[in-house]
Amino acid sequence: MAKILDGKAISASIKEGIRVRVQELEAIYGQRPALAVVIVGSDPASCSYVHSKVAAAEYLGIHNLQVELPETASEQEVLDAIRSLNENRNVDGILVQLPLPRGIDEEKVIEAVSYEKDVDGFHPMNVAHLWMGGKNMKPCTPKGIMRLLDESGIEISGRRAVVVGRSNIVGKPVAKLLLDRNATVTIAHSRSADLGAVTREADILVSAVGRPGMITADMIKPGAVVIDVGTTRGEDGKLHGDVDFEAAREVAGWITPVPGGVGPMTIAMLMENTLECFIERMTGEKAGIVK
Ligand code: GUN
């Protein structure tokens, strides 16, 4: 029976560290970090994610500024809102919740966010630094996955890692972070031939597709570490991962639950990125928390 990678518990201890640090920094600088969250429209999944991010910020004593624009907002209105946050000297981090409504150019919006305030790590400058191996803002979910592995004492170096999914938010960046830690990395996707043969090679399997049940127990190497990034809300109102959890836990060595695995780690990393931006604003130096 697989051991559980408990993202909820690990993220709680990371957040506790951030909460204390925020208080210490406030005593020194008389200010707290501030995170601006921009949401356009009212997609239920996006609203729920934003709610969790804002609640975490509030709990940690991080100021939060929510900018809500209607579904009908024009691209220019979104860009104007971002420009005003870029220019606001009291805002440390800016996050634009994705996806954006149709008709708004996502790339243009991501590029509009000042890369120094880009707590998502999506700006081309941060993406470039990620691939060059620099000390940049790392995207939250990939960073959270690496922290989950590290905090659980899982060896990465020299092991075979397979990432299923090639998104800019998770698949591609987590593959690079695993590569940086000397894993031998394969990126598979919906068009990969004989996906099971590929995933069965994995000592560390990361699935970030968003298709419930697509990773079945027979696709998992016995003893493998299984990281499930999928979060699809079912008709039952519950969140479902990509992995057939009950069967997979009989085969895997370690496994993340959904919910309570990767999701809370993403939020903790967003808070950490915001804290890093704040420390940089206060000291003019990189915080060096980035792992
Ligand atoms: N939509 C799904 N995941 C994310 C994320 O990590 N950041 C933002 N901004 N939007 C998302």
C-alpha cells in the first residue's frame, strides 16, 4: 500500500513559517507583503481557486487586493488594470487567474505583468530564466511538486521521471525542474503512442492532464512515486484527479491524494513567491528562498 504524499500537512507547515516571517518582517519594515489577484469573468473553477488563494493570504497576514472584471471586459481594460498594479508601489505580487475569457489574448496579458511582480512565473522573462537555470520566480505548481518530493525525502537524482501533459503552467516547467535535479525526464501527452509503456518506465510519474481515471494501476511501475495534478470537478461536485487512486495506491510506493496533494502546495508556493517579491522590494536583493 502506497504512502500518502500529504500536501495538506506539508503546506500547512510551510504556511506557518511564512506567517511567522511576515510578522517578523512587519516588525522590521512596518509593512506587509501585498498580493493582487485579477479575475476576469465568473468561471466557477477560477472563482474557487481565487477564493482559496485570497483565504490563504488573509490567514498569513498578506494584504490582498482583488480586482474583479466582468466577463465582458475588453482586453484593453484588463491591460489597464495590470498597468495600474504594475505602477502601484505597494503591490508586491500580481496574479491573473487563467483561463481568460475568449477574445482576450492570454499571451499579451501575461507579458503585461511586470516580471518582477510575476508570482506565477509565467512571464516570458521568468520562463527564459527557468530554462536557462537562473534564480527566477518559479511557477507555483511545479515548485510545489518539487517541495513535496523533497519534504518527503524522495530521491530524484538519476531516476526516470515521466510527466504526462505539456502545458506551460505545469507539464513543461516541472519537467525542467526535474531535469535540473538530475532526473532522466520524458514528457508524454495525449498523442503519445502506447502511453502505458511510457508511464511504466517512471520511477516518478507526474500526471497533469485533467482527465479523471486516465492513469490506471496497470500504467504504474510497482513502487513508483505518483503525483496527480489533475483537478476535474465531477458531476458529484467532488474534485477528481487523473489517477485511479484506489487501484493505484495498491501498486505505487508513494501517491498524492486529490484533493489534499498538489493543490495546497500550489497555494503555499504562491504565498512564498509573494513573500520573496516583498523581501526583494524591501532589501533590493533576491530572497533566496527559491529552491
Ligand atoms: N489556472 C490554473 N492554474 C493556474 C495558476 O497556477 N495560476 C493562474 N494564474 N491561473 C491558473
